[in-house]
Amino acid sequence: MEETCENKTEIVYKNKKEISAEQIELADTVKRVHAKLRDDMQNVNADFKQIWADHLKSEEVLKQYSESMRDLATLHWTKLEKEDVTTSRILWTRQKIHQYFYQDGLHNQCTRDRNRFERNGISNVDNSEKFNRFPSSVEDPVRLKLLDVGSCYNPFSKFSELEVTAIDIAPVYENNVYKSDFLALEISDSIEIFGREVVSLAKESFQIVVFCFLLEYFPATTPRYECCAKARQVLQENGILIIL
């Protein structure tokens, strides 16, 4: 629970004894970054573009945030996953990808779409069988191209069936994460990478886009919508956007 008073945010935990001191410190770092962005947007003349630009210049803050998120996920959340795998956002996302592409999810969705088109008298819609199911199994899968936005430490890279492009405003570079501001990213005919930074992505080049804790990072609705609209541009037909 968070309590805000006079632009200062205090993090209060109901079951503090059950959480390690390190985990509390890491979580506080993450939560205070979110709180600072929300507080800035409460000003009468708040301009999100300026607030976001200033935020991107706060390199030390972003570095601390990124490292805290990585350590929370890899040192603490993984312990909980071992006790209960259903708590893992990464494993849940992978399961949904398998259900959609390698099992009947995509086929069922195409069938629902076709029935809806027919009920509404819409014709000449390309919803053919070629999009209904990938010709592979979980044991021998076709590799799927996945864009992980706000990736931090590239958690999906460990899955061989996924060809991952991971981007973040403050990446953990040692795990092949590229620096990029998705809001400012250009969509063109090809991907452009300069050094460790992605400056443009190719349109309709991914089967999967993942927003894991991304939209909640923004303290306004417009950038959330813009992210979803941009995800639609880079997704192939019958691709899937997964939002956590």
C-alpha cells in the first residue's frame, strides 16, 4: 500500500515480517519512481512529454530502477515461483503463447472472427486457413519473433522457441537488451540498430509483443494508447499483444 502526503510517498507493508529487508528496499526503489511520475502529473500545468523527457535524462534513477527490477525478479520472485509456478508471469506468458500459436488458440480465434464477419455481412476478409495454426508442435516449434518492451533483463531469451528482441529505456546490457524509448521509436521498413540502441523497428515484423508492467509505468492514458497503437504496427496479421 502507498500513502502520499505533500508530494512525499511512504511505502507501507502489511506483512513486512514475511519480506526480506533487501526485497523491501528493492521494491521501494521501484515504487518511488512510479510515485514520482504520478506526482509530477498532478501539477495543474503538467506536460507529459516534458515530464517524460526529464525522466529519460535521469540516468542514475533509471539505472537504480532497472537493477532493482532485475534483482526482484531474479533473486526474489523466482523463489516464489519454485513454491507455486502459477505466480510466474514469464511462465504464464509462455503458456499463453504456446496455446495460441502451437495449439488451437489461433485457429479458434480465426473461426470466431470469421463467424462474426459473416453475421455482420462482411466479405472479402483474408482470414484463411494459412493463419489458423503453425505447422509445428511444442516439441519441435517454429521459432516465433517476440518483441519484449520494457524488458529490463530479457527473461524470455531462455526459451529456444522464441526469437526475442528486448528493449528498455534503462536496459541491463549483459543480457542482450537494447536501449530504446518505445514511445519515440520509428516504425519503418526495416529494423535499425546503432551500437546498443534500437532506433526503428520494421512494420509487421513480430508475431508477439509483450508489455510486462509497461503500461502502469506511464502516469497518463495517452502514452498507454500510443504504445498499444505502435504494437499493432509491428505485429504481423493475427499476431498477439500480451499485456501484464
